[in-house]
Amino acid sequence: MLNDAGKDGVGGDNTKAGADNVPKCANVGCVKPGLHICSRCRGVKYCSAACQKVHWKKQCGHKQECLHAAIKAAVPTALAGAGSAGGPEAGACIICLSDDPPPIQSGCACRGDAGLAHVECRAMAAAHRIKSTQKLDGWSDCGTCGQRFTGVMELRLAETWWSMVQRLPEENDERLAAATYLATALSKHGKYAKAERMFRQVLAVNWRMLGPNDPRSMAVAGNIALVLANQGKYTKAEGIQREVLAARQRVLGPDHVDTLMTATRLANVLNLQGNFAAAEKSYREALSVQRRVLGPEHPDTLMTVVNLANVLIRQGDHAAAEKSYREALAVQRRVLGPEHPDTWMTTFNLALALEHQEKFNEAEAMYTETLAVQRRVLGSEHPDTFKAADHLDRCIRSARGNSNSAE
């Protein structure tokens, strides 16, 4: 946990013991100069590893404050340029009960004010969960509702976690998990090139440690295919998804949740390529198994219903698409809540289907609902928020044009 202070640009010219401007060793009772900084929190210095160990184990030693200091040091870096989904009227943090600074929406299934929290508070809760249970899911999953964090909260937590663990060895399990989490969050925020680089770094380590057929390696490869598709590299994305699907069918079986997810992701790529008939066939095959294995209200099942509607709308069957969107949305609102990305994505798609049928008033209401949630969860600068605002504006103008022509 010790780093040489000179290498960090702190105290590099003051290595003489007794120099006035060199801080003392943080271990109480030691009078030697502190030349080595704590590598986790970077807030205190020690004369040696021996003194650091002694101070760490004392009743009022550094162990009690190191974690909090490390998180406080990491969070400002995560906040830089990330935007804000909160505001003065947002309410109080569900964890510390303070409204200063304004908390942000966690984007999980906790509704309204129950989803508000500070990044630092969520990070502290995640770190304490690791300490007490040895589980890493506190960084990604809400401890109250059990759903994943999304939007700005997901990105900021991912950046905070990565900032805390990136100095660990490449093969460290927590470092790999944090890198994967950050790459996933970056992808969701449209930072595809950076996400791809991080995923490929993780995949290289996984292949070296676990081999290409390990579920973790296959998961990362599938994520690389997703970011490739989002960059318009459909042929490469399709090739990787087919490789992952074949491996998962062989290793996990055709009914495994990960196999089914890969089948729908392959259908997504086929849809984006314009191969609508093949995409529709794949969606219907996967949906049949998901309803049997996972149940009709499972988030993966509902997402396949939505994806099937997406391919229907691209084939011009807007009425059938509307029916599928309404079927999924009714369950998503009840099970996941309005702040969950699956819910507002379906709301947006339903608005699109309604607009295509010139049901402009209903479409406008759906776009308005989507935009309000996205601003709250993703922030006003997110690409999806811009997209919803653009569609709402277009819908309003279309409605006015339709009204004028009717007159």
C-alpha cells in the first residue's frame, strides 16, 4: 500500500530526516519523517511499511478513516464532466438525509425521492458491503430494490470505483470487475470507442487467465460486439455474436439466460443490418423459450418483446408494434418503475409507433414523459435525452401541420 513520495511529486526534494517541511510519520508516537504515501487514500504518509501496519491496526488508527478518504478523493474525479441529474428541488439523499450537495437519481426501481442519493454515499455503502460480505455488487445494484443503477449514478459510481482500484494488478478480480462496469457504463453513455478499448483490455486478461470459453470471457466478448454495433461496425459485431452464441450453446446450453440474451443480441445486429426477416425469426424463437424458462414478466423477456416490436416497426407494421410496446410497458412500469431505462426506452418506442400512425396527441404525451425521466436520470446532455427532445419537437410540428391541413 506504500508508494514512494518522490515518484508521486509529493516531497520529492525533501528526503532529509528532520526537514521542517517534511510531514511526520502518521503513526502516533513516531518522530521520523513520512516519506511514503498511503496508496489507497493518498492522504497520509509513513516512514516505513512497518509503521503503516502498526497504525492501521490501532483502535483509532488509519483503518477507520482510509476508506472514506479514498472515496472522497475518487468522487470529484468521477464528477468531472459527468453532468447532473439533480437540482435544488431534487430532495434529500436517502442515505445521509442531506440535500447539500443536491443528490441525483439512482435510476433503479426505487421510485421518486426514494431513488435520490449522493455518489459518495452510494460508494461508501458499496465499499462497506465488500468489507462485510465480500460481494462487489454494491457498486452496481441498489441494496433496497435489487435493481441495477443506471444513468448518471451508474457512470459516476463506475468512475469512482475504477479510480480506487486501477492501481491494483491487472489480474485482480475487483479491478477486472470495476473495469468491466466502467466500460459498460461508458457504452450506455455513448462513449463507444473508450468502452471498446476497456473491454478489449479486460478480454485480453480474461483469455490469459481463464481461456476464451469461460463465461466471463464470453460476456466481455459479447459486450465488445455491442459497442461495435453501436459504432456501425455490424459485420464485425455479427461475427463476434455468432461466436459467443455458439460457445454459450455448447458450454451453457440453449435454455441458459446468457445464451438467450446472446441470441437476442444477434437478432439486434441483424435488425440493424436491415435483415428484418431473420431478426424477427430469431426474436420469436428466443421469446418462446424466455416465456417458458424465465416467465413473461422477466426483464429479458420484456426486452425481447420490445425488440420484436422494433423490427415490426421497421417493417411498417406499426399497429402490431404498438400492441407489443403496450404489453411490455404495462409490466415494466409496475415491476421496474419509470426511472428504469427499459421502461423509458419502451415509452419512447411506443411514442414512435403512435407517431407513425399519426396519433400525434398520444405520441406527444409519451415523448414528454420519456424526456422528463431522461433529464432526471441521464441529465440534459445525454445523447438519448437530445434524441427524445428532437422527436418531441418533430411530433409537435407534425401535429400542427396535420391540424392546418385538416382546416
